[in-house]
Amino acid sequence: MRRTLFILFLVGTLAATAQTGGLAGKSVDFSHGDLQVSPNGRYLQHTDGTPFLYLGDTAWELLYRLDEQQVERYMENRRSKGFTVIQTVILAELDGEDAINRPLLNGSPLTPSPEYFAWVDRVLAIAAEKGLYLGLLPTWGDKVDKQWGTGPEIFDESNAREYGRWLGRRYADTPNIIWIVGGDRSGEGENFAIWKAMAEGIKEFDHRHLMTYHPKGEHSSSFWFHEEPWLDFNMFQSGHAQCDYAIYRRLLYPDLQKQPVKPVLDGEPRYENIPINFKSENGRFDDADVRMTLYQSVFSGAFGYTYGCNEVWQMYAPGREPMIEAQRPWYECLDLPGAGDMIHFRRLVESVDFFGGAPMQRLIVSPEQTDADCAVAYAGEGYAFYYMPHGHAVTIAFPDWAQTKTVRLEWLNPRDGERTFYKEIEGGETFEAVPPTQGKGNDWVLIAR
């Protein structure tokens, strides 16, 4: 049995190496085919059945604010960190009417600018060279429903459908797109018909790419669009105010129970270095907060995750107005600790048959889990993972496969990816796991094999 587990570990490790750097510097091997929803409706896979880990970064203003050299620098950084998707927007939020007059002739969705969309094509090509998907928003939400944005509102049901058709025709054969309709807005009221028309317009001509919807904070696409045939998976935004696990009880848990079954992920969690609830007097979210949302959401049933950094999403640089109290230029924030921690998570997931497993909270025996420090468990055949956000001891049980076996335990430090042997124990017993260190920022993953 130990030989079998070693072989599985070796195969997984080789797969992870191939995905994150062994394929001529590509993050994803597109030769596995296009993306589709898995047969069980819980995750994404390529057409040949290879599972796909959606590990996104937030770069909303990339298309509008960066030049080619900067795009190359940014994407190479994200490729090297194991990201697989870059979320960005064609019609950007910032810089007022110029943000539509550059992409659209006379600011009209019916007359896209050939020059600007040649630039979008080039960015897609750079991403493809690095094995990255673009999670591509046709427009930010303020162009449909201004509210707090800069606008202007330019879409109605008719021109939204035509704009969608134009995008669908242009990009139907581009390999590395995931469509994300919406943009930090509600799908209710008059918005519903406009977003629906845009999505349907794309799908009239583009039958190749998956599609979802990016909602406003503390909402999910499922609130309005779950039964729409164009919505392939749900995306929710846990947002930048909530500090604990309660937000996943409110958003993730209900989405996992909906019919028909659709994959779900947190497409905008708390960003690294963003003021908590948008007020600096509350402090700022850091890498520990990022890791908590990552491990807690995916180990609880999400099929992926999107990272974000306050300075990077807006591509803040000297001479630009800093949004939400941005502090440093985007290029100085590319290597913040939270971004660097993504690859450790990816290597862990790709070392096992992760999507053949499932959340298994019953393996956390005690103490009773509080939302402020909620340990979570995930297990599959031959492995179990236990995430402890603050490094506090928990009593654990083991999955059925371990009941008559000796189980090897290791600690994974999610801050640097280092694994250390802990002990061996009989799998039929409960066990008090005591992490090496405790306190906020001292999170640990216990690996049982």
C-alpha cells in the first residue's frame, strides 16, 4: 500500500511540475482540449478529462492601463506563481468616458474600435503563449448600471445583444477565454434583461467557451441566473468586508446545494493590502487573510479561487488617482506574500486526485468550529487535508480508507510550501493534531496519507 501511495504521489508531483513550468514555461497545457464542466457538475476539466484548477488573479484595468512590455512582465510573474486565469475587463471602470471612447468609436457598443480590439487580440496571444486563460468581462458594470462607478451607462437590451454577438463572432475560435458577464453589479430589475441579452449574444456564435457572471459584493450569480443555460458555473463575491468563515455559510453552501448542480468559486474575495471594509482605520487584509479564503473555500467545495491585490487590480502607478487608498505602484506589489502562496496550494492540489475527493467536515471532531477560526477538512482516496487557520490544535478523525491502515502525517507550511514529517498513527483512532506554531498568520495544513 505504501508503494502505491508513493507512486500516486510521484505521478501527482510530476503532473504539478509539468503544469507550473515544465511545458516550455506554460501554466496550462492547452493540448488537453477546451474547458468543460465535469460530469458531476462540481469542477472544470479539459475535453480529455484532465481536471482544471481555476486559480485566478484580478487585473481589472490591465487592458486599458498597461502597454505590451508591462503585460509581458505582469503575465510572466503570474505564470511563474502558478496562476491559470487572469480576470480583466474590455470596457474598464476607471478613467471616465475615455474608457469607452478608446475601445468604442463614438462610445457606441455597435462600433468597436479595430485598433483597440487588435490590442485585446495581442493580450490574448501573450496569455496563450504563457498557458494562461483570460477571464474576460465584456464590460464593467457601471456601463449598464452606473451607481458608484464613473459610467456612462451605454447599454440597453438591444445593443448589449449586438455587442455580445460581435464578441462571440470575433473570439469563437480563440482558445484561452472564459467569459465573465457582469462586473460588480446586481442582476436584478432592468439589469437582468441587459446582462442576459449580452450573454445570449455571445453564445449565439461562441459555443466553445465557458461563461459565468461576476456579481456585486456578498452576492452570487446564482441569485439571478442559476437556471440560465448560458451560465456554466456560479461565481460569488465574498468581498472586502467580511473577516471570517460566515460568508461561506451564506454564499458557498447554498450554491453547492442548488439544482441543477453547477461548479462554484469565490471570484472576488478580500484582496491583499485592501483596507478592511474600505476603511484604513480598520487595518488591511494581508497574506494570512488571503490564505484563509483560499483554503477554506476550496476545501469546502469551491472548484477554484481568485486572488486579488488592491494595487494590482487597478494597475496603480504614479500620476494616477489611487483607488481605495492604494499605496504603491502595481509593479512593486507583484511579489506580495499572498500572491506567492498560490503556487504552494496548486502543488498540493495537483499532488493528488483532488477533484475526485470532497469536503469532509465530519473529520474535524473538536473543538466546535467558530467562524473566526474555522478548521476545514477535505479528503479523497488515499489522502486527507486538514486546514487550521490559526494553528490551534484540533482533534481529527480519518476517512474510511484509513481505518485499517497506518497513516503518515505531514505538516505543510502554506507560507513557503515546506513539508515536514509529523508522525505515523493508526487510522482507526481519533487524534489531537497540534501544529508547530499558533496564532494569526500561523496557518497549517495537516496531510494524511
